[in-house]
Amino acid sequence: MTMDSSTQVQSFDWKHLFFSFEGRTRRSHFWIGWLVCLGAGVVAGWLPLIGAVISIALIWPNLAITVKRLHDMGHTGWLAAIPWVVGIVGSIVAISMMGFSAVMNASALENEDPAAIMALIGPAFGLFALMFLVGLGFLLWIGLTDSQPGDNRFGPNPKGL
């Protein structure tokens, strides 16, 4: 059974995509949802105060599309915690590294020597770059890996195959 594109757009369930952690979602629907969340996040970034609230609220739909995409690949939704844990732990370590370096080498900050300051915060920048690469790798993995064929424990294949 095939649907023309107008029927597919009409049957697209936005509420399920953004608010439900149940079932599976196709790669194309994942990317649509991800781009909507990204666009909303960019707009929210320009709004003082309310933008922070919107950004926090976007965590739920972002997790929902990620979990359903992992389900579609046959994996547990708990794998969505990987980039979050790496980001939180990495940020704590990086900020601690910068603070510890600043305390241990206070004279570098007093003299405002750019080379000394970069030596203090350089390793933290490397850690932030590593966190970015983990997040990007995770995004590409879930966004480009094909669906598990047939039904799985999370529901029927959304492609109908």
C-alpha cells in the first residue's frame, strides 16, 4: 500500500513525534523533528529570559525523537543519555580544570599574558572539542543508520517493511 506525498504530510503526527517516547520513527521524520528543535533553539537563543525557558522545554522533544530513533534501530532509549552524560561530566571537568589552573598560576592572569592564559585553558578547550565530537558522532549515528527491518520489541517498522 502506497501513499502519495500529500497523504503522508497529512498523516504526520507531530504530537507523537515530539512528546511520546513510545514506538519508532524513521530517519526522515527524525531529521525533520531535529531541524524543528534546532530552529526553535536558535530563535530562543535570541530571546532574553523566555529563551532559556524555551531551551529547557526543548529537551523533552529532543529526547523523544532521539529515543524513538534508537527504538527504530533496535536499541534501548537509554542510549540517548550518552551525549548528555558526556556533556555534563565533561563540562564539570573542564570548568574544574580551568579553575584549578587559574588558582595554581594566578600570575599568568595578573600579567595578562595571552600565551600563558591559553596554556591554562587550552586543555579545557580540547575537552570541549571532544564533547562536541561525541555529540556529533552520536547525532550522525542515529540520523544515518538504517531502521531495523521488520517489527521489533518497540513496535512495527514505520517504513512498513
